[in-house]
Amino acid sequence: MLILGIETSCDETAAAVVKDGTDILSNVISSSLKYHKKFGGVVPEIAARHHVENIDKVITRSLRDAGLNIKDIDAIAVTDGPGLMGALLTGVSCAKAMSYTLDKPLIAVDHLKAHIYSAIMIEDAPIFPFIGLVISGGHTRLYLVKDFNRFGLLGDTVDDAVGEAYDKVAKILGLGYPGGPVIDALAKKGNSRAIRFTCKAVNGSLDFSFSGIKTAVLYYVKNERRTTSDERRDIAASFQEAVLNVIVGNSLKAMERYKIKSFVAGGGVSANSRFREMMQREAVYKDFKLYFPPMYLCSDNAAMTAGLGYRLYKKGIKARLDITARGGCAC
């Protein structure tokens, strides 16, 4: 079964064709990142304009790359949220129009659930239930995943998402935007024990809070008045270690609490090399199975939307033409 996926939740305009939930025939992404860099974050109006100007080209390219005609598609899956409202409306409106015109089924896909699915688009996928973690620019969430459409929320961020914290610390250190990749690279050259930054779970729960450590980094830099290259490396390494320790800690607590032996991570920050290293070490020590998306599926993409759309369709879950976008934190 061939599913056309459309993803416009944040700053990537994406379309993909996926066969039977796992076979990616095409995966096209047009990013507006370069237009947001000078603002230090995603500007919703710029992102929405980019989607409007490029969505038809991206869909056409995805079909061409897959060697298909639009009439070959069996169903259309679209991200309906969460995300930037204006951005989402572009994809949802396009998908609805195509569904109506072509008389093809429409499937609404949750963006966060799709990020989890991006790590299990494989033949040897984990058996339900498993613990799922979404770590991205807009979200830090732990789930107990019982099926493709049954996600129980175990923990969430009460303030900044982890990706936001990375971006803000990168701005404090003058490293530019986005902050995740540059801090990950810089931290490899620093001493993670040089500075004691504190980051803990909220009141012993599985929730997260990252606004405090961001503020601690800000005051540390202000008190130093001037930071050298070596100091910036140590700040980056110390910040990253503290943040990842609480994410890894909560993830392990969730697995222990629910007696789960499979862990799945998705989202942009799941590409972080130190996080993968820490989880791989724990997986060996505590004997659980670990699933990460390939690097090209960590950021927002439509392959994960199409893949999960197939699973939902097989369960008889379809959307009506009166669906609309669901806002909320994006990216």
C-alpha cells in the first residue's frame, strides 16, 4: 500500500512516499532554517510562507523520486498537530484538497507519535508495550506506548523543551542557531565536570524542567564577564551532561516502574551523540533493547508521517474532510 505523507508542522516542508509502513520510496524536505537563523529561532510567519511557496514542488518531487503518478497513491497522511498553526494549516489544507479531488482516504497523524515511529520503521521492530521518548525543539515527553495509536503520557516538560534549552544556551555562548548540533560538537572538546550545573526531575516525578539550568548558564557567563574558547567548551560539556543525565535518568525510571525492556527515542535531539552513547551504555548494563531513528529521520520529515499513517489506516482510522490543524509547541 502506497501512502503519501505531508509534514508542515514547523520550518520543514516535507513530502514522502512510503510503501507498507516501512519501505521509504522518497523523502523530500525543503527547510526554511536559513531564514530563521538571524532571528535566533523559528519565525512562524516566515515558516508558513515557505510552506505555501514550496509545498506543491515538494510533493511533485516526492512522487517523481518514487517513480509514481499521483493516481498511484492509495491514501494521504498529513501531520495535523501539534505545531505552528499557520504552518500546519498549509499541509492540512493541501492534503484535504488532494483527498477530495482524488477520492483518496485521508489520515491525520500526530507529529509526536510519528517521531517515535521514525525509530521503528524497521522489520525487527519492538514488541508493544515500550517506553517512548520524544526530545526535540518543542517537546520533551515520555510515553508508555501500547500500540500505534495508544500512547500514555508519563512525563512532560513543565517549561522549556530540551531543544529550546540547547538553543538558548547556544545564544548565551554566542554559538548561533540552532544550538543542538553546535553544543554537541563543542562539548566533545570540553570537560563535563568543570562546572556543576544542576538539572533534576520535577519533584521526583518523570517530568522535566530545563529553564533553571538555562538561567544558571546565563548567570555563570555574566559573572565570568568574559569567556575563552576553552571555557565555552567546558560550559557546553557541563550543561549537556547535566541535561542528559536527567533525561536518561527519567527514561530508566520509566522502564523500571513499568517493567519494560524496550526503549525508543525520536525527535531532533535523539541525534545527539552523547545521548546515544549514554543510552547505549545503559542498555548494555541494564539489558534492554534500544531503538534510535537513522540520522536522516531525526528531524521533521514526512516519511514518518506516511509510515505511521499506514499503521493507522490498517486499523481503520481515517480522518474526515472537516479536520483542522491542532496548534501547540512545534519542531
